[in-house]
Amino acid sequence: MLTADPITAHVAGGTAGAGIKIEATTAGLLSRLRYTLTGVNMLTLSKSRGQSSLVSGEGQLDADINGLLHSAASIPGALNGSLRFAIKNGDLDAQNPGPLSRFSSLSVSGSLARGILTTPNLSLAGNLSVNGYGTLNLNTQSLDYQLNVKMP
């Protein structure tokens, strides 16, 4: 069994935390990853990752993912867990900010089952208001999402 918990670091003005547990069984590798980000400057993080689209605001992430892994090819379909993500007081386009790109909150949470992330509550609150729900299928690399957009 391999366990690394807790792992902590300072990232983009905030804090990252993680915990990893991997156990070899006759059925495969039983794995769990917990990961958190708290108080992260999203613009700093976006720039450090070399992203072409820059998002600003203060970000939070809480992910708890587990699965029984048989091979690299089986990884997406073996993943289960939960995810919560939020950014407050930000801009969707930090390079070219404008009234429609500013927001007070952007959040989503969901559950991951057999490689399919189901998110019932995407929400963007600002001059542009967006609510949505749907699925992200890691197995087929497809997105099925419904969005309701309200503009001023």
C-alpha cells in the first residue's frame, strides 16, 4: 500500500491539499485521490499553466476521486467520486475584460460514476447569467450539456 496524506503546498496565492492512497489487490489497483484548492488566484494560475484564455477571481476546488484500476485504458471508466468548483469575483476574459465577462460567482458540483461526470447545477452570476446541467463523459470524451443564458 502506498499512502501520501496529507500533501500541502502554496499555489497561486492559495493553498493546495492532497491525499493519495493506492493499494495493489488481485483485482487491480484500488486508488483514491483527494485534492483541494483554497483561495487560489485564478489569473495567476491560468498564466502559470500557459492558458490562452485567462480567467480571474478567487478559486476553490474540492475533488474526491476513487477507482479500481486494471490498466491505463480502463482508467476513465473506473473513476467514481465527487467534485465541487467555484470562483468568486472574477472575469471570464481577464485579457479583455468587459461588462458581460465580469461575474460575482461561477460554480459547479457533481458526481462521477464510471467515468461520467454529472453536474446538475452549473451557475454563473453576473451581468451575464448562466445556469446549466449535463454530463461530461470521460470514456467517449463527449459533452452533453443544457444551458440557459440570460443577457441584460
